[in-house]
Amino acid sequence: MKPGRTTLHFERGGFYAEVENVTAMLCGRCGTKSIPGPTATKISDAVKRLFKVGKDLNSTGISFLKVTS
Ligand SMILES: [Zn+2]
């Protein structure tokens, strides 16, 4: 396992969300991703809110990313 970045996909009730450039520990062999506890909690909270908001939008998904300069 080594530190890297990954994209997480979430799907719930026909609604799709994507979180890009998540800091994670990645396995180069089998592709296993391990998200550190505090990060995983933040992401799951954010995604939960996105799905809630997404229900009110006439949309199929939200892509949320931080633009680095
Ligand atoms: Zn592995």
C-alpha cells in the first residue's frame, strides 16, 4: 500500500455522485483502496448531503471537485 489519489463513485436511488482526487492508500497489485478514517467520514457526510440535494434536482448526478492551482 502506498499513498496516492483516487476517484470514488457513489450510486443511490438512481442518483450518481463522484468524488475526485481523494487521498488514499492504494495497492498497486490488486487495486484495493483504503481511505483514512477522518477523510472517509467527511466524504460520506458530503455524499449523503449531495444525494439529499440531488433528489430535488432534475439531474442524474453531481461531480464535486476542488480545483488546484
Ligand atoms: Zn493488494
